[in-house]
Amino acid sequence: MRPTQHIIISGAAGGLLAIILNSWLAGLTCFVSGVLIDLDHVVDYGIEKKQWPFDYNKLCAYCHFDKKGKLFLIFHAIEYVFILLLIALTQ
């Protein structure tokens, strides 16, 4: 999924959650988690290609076609779901 799609879908989900739970923090948490989930690809690219700052088009090509070796999926951990749920429920 492209970053703009993550932002749009996360924004809609966060807005809906904020309305349902009557909590702007729950909505914001949902939005941020939906956007952060793909930031680890930037870390992968920087480590693998040793390029920083990166070219966005090269990053997209790397994410879709050129992944090999070790991946650092720091924002794909299931533990974050529980942390975010705890934050949402305490509001």
C-alpha cells in the first residue's frame, strides 16, 4: 500500500474510532499506528542500501521488487496493538 493510501485509510479509521469511542486520543492513536506501520521500510532501505537521505522512487522500487536479506520490521510487532488498545481503553 502506498503512503498516501495509509494516510487516507488511517485517517478515516481514526476519525471513525474517535467518534465511536468519543476519544480524540483513540482516533489519533489509530491514525498514527496506521501510518507508522510502514516506516520500518525506510529503515530497511537505509541499512540495506546505505543511502540516507533516500530517493522516494528508489524506496518504492526497493519495497516492491528488491527486498532481500534481513528485514527490520520494527513497527510490525503485535505488541504494539496491545499497547495501543491499552491507551485507547484508558481514555
